[in-house]
Amino acid sequence: MRTGPGLLDSGPVNPVESSVVPLRAAVLPSWDRAVASVRDAAQLGKPRVTTMVVFTTAMGAWLAPGSIGLARTALLLFGTALLVASANILNSWYERDTDALMLRT
């Protein structure tokens, strides 16, 4: 961008130069919005409820006869966490009108 004296009489502005938008601003979402979205999803996923369900699943896997191996157990717990958090988010969205009427929410 040109500044200083003679700006108005310095000739036409290069249209390519003036229309270039930084790649991050044009294509990618704002970093702050992305962080806020992840934070909101984490809250809506009800981490305390999700943790209790994952803990219960881990105890069930530990008490069950036989073994499915460490990798499968880790995938089981990760998948359980994703499933429970997703169900909590969907439930929050589905019951948003009813929850708005409740005093405790």
C-alpha cells in the first residue's frame, strides 16, 4: 500500500496488487472461531458425564473374562468417549427449547 505525498496523483493502482487477500483470511476460518467452536463442543459434550461412562466401560472391560488387547481396549474407550459426547451434543440441541424453560439451566 502506498502512502505519503502524491498518493492521489501517482497513477492507477495495480488491480492485482490491491485485490490480493492473505490466504489465511480468505480460505481458513479465524483461529479464534475454531478454538471457540472446540471449546463449545467440549462443554456441550458434558465431559463429567462422558468421563463417568468411559470409566464404567473401562471397569467392565477389566472385569470381563478374557482380554481383547491393549490397542482394542484403547479404541473401545476412545470410541465410547466420542459416542457419548456426540449423544450429549445431539441431546443438547434437540432439547434446547425445553431446556430454555427450565430454571436450573
